[in-house]
Amino acid sequence: MIKLQKWLAGTASAMLLLGGVASAEDLTIGLSSEPSAIDPHYHNLGPNNMIAYHMFDRLIHQNEKQQLQPGLATSWKPINATTWELKLREGVVFHDGNPFNADDVVFSFERAPNVPNSPSSFATYTKGKTVKKIDDYTIHITTEKPYPLVPNDISTVSIISVEAGTDATTEMYNAGTATVGSGPYKFAEYVPGDRIVLEANADYWGAKPKWDKVTFKPIKSGPSRVAALLAGDVDLINGVPTTDIEVLSGNDKVSLWQGPSNRVIYLHLDHDRDDSPFVKAMGGGAIKNPLKDQRVREAISKAISRDLIVERVMEGVAVKAGQLLPDGFFGVSENLKPVEYDAKGAKELLAAAGVGDGFELRIHGPNDRYINDAKIVEAIAQMLNRVGIKTDVETMPRSVYFKRASRGGPNNTPEFSMVLVGWGAGSGEASSPLRSLIHTYDKDKGFGSSNRGRYSNAEVDAMIEEALATVDDEKRQDLLAKATEIAINDQAIIPLHYQVNTWATRKGLQYLPRTDEYTLSWGVSAE
């Protein structure tokens, strides 16, 4: 067992440390994955949301355990079965000096789900909600049915200035001309592939920023990130390569900080097309898409050794997954366990489905988004080859991958036949992945926004929608768990493992791990 630095999150001492006196120092952070845009509404993706969080406040904030806390809203409460009232924080100003009020909230919620060419929009959190200004510092959010998760949903949406944001494009945010938030840091510079520079907002309404300047440097290569830390070029890195954890734990120049996440790494398969573009008969001829057969999907799941992935590919720094969220999160099922490796059973299922002689398949994945993502895809391909599915691999940078995986096919449909993806529950509970990954794709209602396999099951859809309208916590928990069970047993997705994240700091600094995997400057403090 590697001995890592421990942080007693939630204790009084931790909170005092986080709320310490502002520092006159600069902070440089080496990131494993670069945002695809600075526009806070362009892409509902972890690296984008993390950077946006520095510059753009949300109505409701989340702490390191994703517990809800006041942000630009000081209070929220239901005033009837379908209406929530939020009182807004007075005296807040945007970075350009304009005052914040309800107009900015209404505008933000109108824009968030409608950014052109978004690979994965915020519609999953905004659709079905009407935001109405009551006065400058009061808003009502109404839903068609009772909906208890309004606070969780709105805690994911960045609030932008209507003055700066009207008619602003994603390119204008990337250039900094529209990047006007109310957060603790201001936009200073964005050089794609090299750096994102933020400067402290001296007029921030909350705890004053600890750092005068924060520079995020995207360093895709794990060894290069470690080298940059050891050389003193950066103060903190995320995504410490699993192969380096043991060595770094013995280096007295660095400290390691580790914590579990709610991110599941999984496979999405093409459930929709009869002729799937990257599935062929043996020899390369046409074949009716076998991935539409539940027995084939189950065979693929049984052919994958999650133990080997965790132990060898992830160096033991991951947890086997059997569903959408780890134990302990709201909405998980007690009845689902990780599927055990069973090559014999996989072959029997393939034979029963009429493809006992195998077929050809290409798996696509990113090579710079998740911990050891390209290695995971390669390992899965080897495992599938062993049961007779002739499998090859294509990986690519995330900046290309997500666009193609989401809308690279005809009529902006998903391009690939099988993809490796990850999902972190922004709301901290099971409805987030269920409605985004599992529910039938419905752009108008905001469902299935990241359903890249186009899975569709009317029974599951009905359970998800009923859960979202159920106020009673116990009943909602049961509905979410049951929907998860049906979907996972139908291999709507094939869960592989949950990420465990490791950060490294130079000696003298410490980092507070977060379940949402964000690397936030205010989580960095002196030891």
C-alpha cells in the first residue's frame, strides 16, 4: 500500500485552511486535459467546467463532496409543487463593472442549452425549466411536474453577463472579448495548446482569491507533467500517471493527494443502426449490426476482465464498476455488481446470437482525456479478440474525438460503433447519467444529450421521468435504482471502472481532492 498524504476534508481545520488570507504568489497548474473552449456553455465537459468555475459563478455552488452551498443565490426553496424561488445575492458585480441581477440569470439559462455545435450541451440540466424574473433579486424556476432536483441541476450552469454575452459566439469567449463573469478570477489570456492565464478578481464577493495569478498549462503527456513538477515549472499537476505514483510517494520534493471520484469509465455501443459503420463480417463484408443483440452486448461485457484493467492498466488505482455511480451515491442499486470475466460464457452467448464465428469491430477512444484511456481501449481490444471478435483500435485527441463521437455521422448523428467514454455526475446523484447517457435521445426535452449509442428503452425512459418528478426521496431512490438495473442488465452501456484521481504538488503545498475531479486553485493551500 502506497502511503499518500491524507486530508481530513470537512473538518474545521480544513475549512479554516481553505479560507486563509490571500497570497501574493502565483500558481501554475499542469493539466492532463485541455478545455475544448473557454465558452462556459459550449461543452458540458469536466475540463471546460473546471476552468469556467474560476471565472463564472453559479447560482448554487458545490463543495469538494458536491454538497450544495450558496453561490449567486443566497437561498432557494419550493413555494409550490412546481415552482422554486431563489433569492439572489445583492452587490455582486461582473468583471466589467456591471451589476449582477436576475436578467443575467434568465439570459444564461436561455443560452446554455443552445450554443451552436456543442458536442454535449447543458440541455440535460436546463430543459423543462422556465426561469422568470420576479424582481432584480428574485427568480422563480417552474417545471411542468414536481421536480426536486432543481437545485442540483442549476448548480451546474455558469451565469454570464447579459451585457457582455448578447450575440457573443464561442470564438468571442475564446478570444476573451466576451469572457465576463463574476467569479474569483478574471480572464487574462488563452493560447490554445499552451496556457490559460487568469488574474485575481479583487472585487470578488466571496473569499478573496489566494493567488494573484493562476496559469493552467495543458501537458497531455503524463511523464512530461511529472517532469514539469520535478523541474519546478509547475506547482501542481492532476492526473498523476499510475506508473509514477509509487516512485513519487518516496520523493521528498513532492506530496501526493488522492481521492475517489464519481466518474464511471464505460463503453457505449451502437444500439440503433442496422448497418453500423465500424462493424463488419469476418473478412470485411457487410453484416447486420450484432451490437443490437443483447446477447452480444452481454458477451462483450463478460469478455472484459475488469480485474486486469484495474490491476495492470490502472496500476491498482481504480475501482471496478458495475453501474453508473459508486456505492454511497444517491440512486445506486444494491443489486448490481461488476460483471465477472467469463470468456467461455461470452463465446456461448456469441454462438447463441448467431455470431459464433465472430465479426470485426473497431473501438474508438480518446488518448488524452481519461487516465490511461488509450491503454484501456487497447486492453479491451485484446480481450475481445480472445473470444473471437476481431477488434482493432483507433484513438485520437479529445478535441477531435468528442465531435466525431457525438455528431460526426450523417445528419449530425454519432459516428462510431463502439466508444470508450467517461461520465462524472455533475449533480452528484444517479439521475445525471441516467438522463444523459441512457434516456432516449430527445433534443427538444434535453434527454439523452450524451447518449452516443442511441440506446432506447421506453420502460427505462418512463422510470427516469417518473423519478425526476418524484419528491419523496425514498421513492425516487428506488426508481433511479430500478431504472439503472434494467439499463445495465440490458447493457445500455458497459461500465468498466470508477476513476481514482491523484494530484501531486511541490513540497509545501497541499490539495483538497474533489469527487467531481476538478482541479481548483482555491483547493491549493500551504501545508
